[in-house]
Amino acid sequence: MLKKWKKLSTEVKFSNPWWEYRFDHCLYPNGKEGEYHYALTNDSVAVVALTEEGKILLHKQYRYLFERESIEIPTGGIKKGQTPLEAAFAELQEETQFSPSFLKQIGSFEPCNGFVKETCFIFIAKDLQPIQVSSDESEEFEILFWTPEEVEEGIAIGQLTDGIMIAAWHLAKPHILKIIEDTHYG
């Protein structure tokens, strides 16, 4: 069994509504002291939503850091006081203008456990109804509907590059394909 590190102290270097930048002073298993810098979030959610036609609800948005558009599933941070289910419901509505009758958590993962302490909770949604809700002022979306095969191809050829999207699809795909098979979508 690997030996644990011992945390000696923690200092918050910077904080905003979405995450904190922290610095820990720690003791390594070999007895030497060191430091560890990381971000801490309130966790996040990602929703793989299925339409009545058996298509995956995606959206295209501009990603500032990479200066280009990105095709993704609805994702977002969990606000203080929100449950993952509440956050998934809100993100799906805000980013797609659709509301689900069915929303279920099917897994979770740690997006980047080397420098961000965050768990991303994965949900599948179906029985979607169009709605009108306000979006975040910094976000603009173009809604897309892709078949599961198109999602697979988009990942394979590098058209879909968002890590949360790819990981969430991997976890949700068996559930989505079972729903499609059981309901004879398409």
C-alpha cells in the first residue's frame, strides 16, 4: 500500500465564485517537506441528454482559452447549496432550453486529479420538453442533435475534444444505447 502524504498547513491564495487556488505545505512519505498547489471547486455536472428521435443533445460554444468553438454536452459547476441533481437540471435547461422528465445520475469521475480537486457527476436525461429560460450572460450556444454514431465519429476524428464530454460519453454510452434499443428510437 502506498504511503499517504501529511498535510501540514493550507493557505488560500485566491478565491472566486467558481474555485479557489490553494497552497498546501506537506510532508512526503520520505520525510522531506514540500508544497502542493491546486484548485478546489464545488464539483461539477455533465448531462448526456437523449431526444425522442434517439439523438444526443449537444451544443456548440466559444471557448476563450482555446480561441475556438467547441462541441460539448451541457456541463457546469455546482453552486453552493445546490445538489448535483439540481445543478444538472439547471445546466441542461440553461444551456439547451430543454427540460427533462427523466434525469438520473449514472456515475462520476475526477476530471484532473493532479491539480484540481473536483468530482464531476454524470447524468443521463430523456423525455425532453422545450422551455424558455435565461442563460448566463457570458455564454452563447448553438444547439445540435447528433446520433450516437456521429458522437463516436466526432471523438475518433478529433472534432469533439472536451475531456468532460468524452469521459461522460464513455460512462453514459451503454445506458443511452440500452434506452435506444428498449424504446426503438430512430
